[in-house]
Amino acid sequence: MASVTPNDGGCLKYIEDFLSFRGFETEYLNFGRVKNIWSVKNNGGPLLVFLGHVDVVPTGPVEKWEYDPFSGHDDGDYIHGRGAGDMKGGIACFMSAIDRLEDNLNYSIAFLITSDEEGPSKDGTVKVVEELMQREQKFDWCLVGEPSSISSTGDNIRVGRRGSINIELEIKGKQGHAAYPERVDNPLHKVGAVIESLTNEKWDEGNDHFPPTSLQITNMTAGVGAHNVTPDSVFVKLNLRFSPEISFEEIKARIIDILDERKLDYVIDFDLNAQPYSSKIGKFTEAVQEGILSVTNKSTQLSCSGGTSDGRFMAKTGCEIVELGPKFETIHKINEKVEKRELELLTNIYHQILLNLNVRAN
């Protein structure tokens, strides 16, 4: 289904129908242009929330895809399509695991599915969680179906995520003819040293679960496109993924110090997109680890790597959060695909986790 953010492409209705047939009660909590569903099967006891999104990033040039990016083409070994790995595959696996369950669970299950994760993330999970918290809804465990596996299914689960900062920097100069260097102030000649300092900066060491903070230059533009005209400004976009070992305020201060040391004329804007978070390690994480070991005969690694996820919005509820999904090798790329065998294995793991929780919920 074509569901480029913030459109759901009919996916939410499909999920609603599937869950309603299995005894879930579904409510649409829509904000702005964004559709979200909150679907609950109340069995009493603790509440497990499966968190996911049906929206996807744009396909890019469709002609470069081997198959129609929204066909869900099955070649016998792989399912091809945008969102196959991120994260329609994970949602499908959890739905299949639910379908295997008997009705004697001693805990409750909910689905929180949004169509605003790949976009601004302003009217999706964050708004639903705020609404549910106002209703005094209690959350115990949260399973996020984002792609987390690295080399094999279940080899890595995330119990947190790094924070994210987007930065827009303008370094100003004086435009002029390239033949008269004494009459210009070329900001391109200054930006190289700034980029070198920023990319060589050692922000922190990370910790047992979080990798060190990293900075990437994501875009740079300048000039009018002519060989003989110097620009009056250089525009640079940067992104930092940061660990809890350093704060947003510390990062901001260090970047400003680097710029001020060079006595630059600049304008800078910092957008704190996400704070880092890490979940407590308790009976839910143990149930996930045991489920992976039981199905794959392999232990899993706990990490807080990768980009941001909607798990950061669930963190404010205080529930225990684990992210477990398929491999992320092809996500956001042209010809995104996921191996059918991997989806079957992930379904088995999800099912075993649900069974493990039935023991631990007492």
C-alpha cells in the first residue's frame, strides 16, 4: 500500500479489521493530517503495547526499482517494497504472532500505530501518548517493531536511542568577482577549517550501551553557480546523534566556541529533535532475550545505537521498552526488501515473547 508519510494508504483500516476480528477495540486518535490507531484487547493484568508506524519515506526514482515499490512483490525468497523492512514487516510479524495466541492470556495487549514517524513526528505517537497519559492510561511494557537486527534476526535489540540535533549554519562573507580577491570575503575559504574542527571534535566516549556522540555534515550550498563569482554566504546543515554522556546545552556551547574562536560572521539555528533515552532492564527485556535464545539458539546484544524512533515518546510513561525487528540493511534505500525466512523467524520470536510474558505477568 502506498503510504508515504503522513499518508497511511489504507493500512490502518486493514490493521483495524484484523484486530477487531480478534477481539480488539480500536479508537482513531487523529491530529492534524495524521491518522493514529489505539487498539486494545483487555485481559486484565499488565499492558503490553506494540508500537509501530505504517508511513514510509519517499521511494526516490521509481524507474530505479526492480519492482513497483508498493507492489509487495514476492519473488519466493524476498518481499520487495518500500516499508518492507521499515516497518510494515515488523507489524505484519506481530499481527501473525497475535493470530497464533490462545485466549487465556493473563495480560493485556495494545497496538499504537501511527502514520507520522518518518515525517515531522509532531502529530503521531507523541500526541497519542500525551492523550493517553491525560486519561491516566498505565503502560507496563512496549515492544517497538523497528528494524534492529544487524547480521541475523534478533542478534541486536535496542533498549534506548541516542538524541538528535539538527543544525543550520550560515557563514557570511562578501560577494564579488573572483579576479579581485582583495575586494571579496569568500566564506568558502573559511568553512573548511570550521568543518575540520567540528568533525574532529571528540564529544564524549559513550558508555556500555551508547556509542560515542557523532556529527555529520549533511548538506552544504553556496554561490550563484558561476566560476567567476564568489558567494556572500555558505549554508551548512549538520546532524549530531548524541549519548547521555553529554547534554544539548554542552554541545551547543562547544559549537559556538568553535565558531567564535575564528571570529566569523555567522547565523546558527539549533533544533533539538530528540533527547537520548534508555529503558530500564527488567522482566520484559528478559522475556525478549529468552524468546530470541529459545527460537534462534543465540544470545542477543543490548544497544542504544541507530537513529531516533517513537520509543522516545513512550519513554516518558516510565514503561520498559525494547526495540526488536528485522535487519536494517536495505531500509530507506532503493530496492528495499526483506527475506521471507527472516519474517518467519521474527514471527516465531514475537510469539515466544508473548508466551514468555504469560509466565512473567503473574
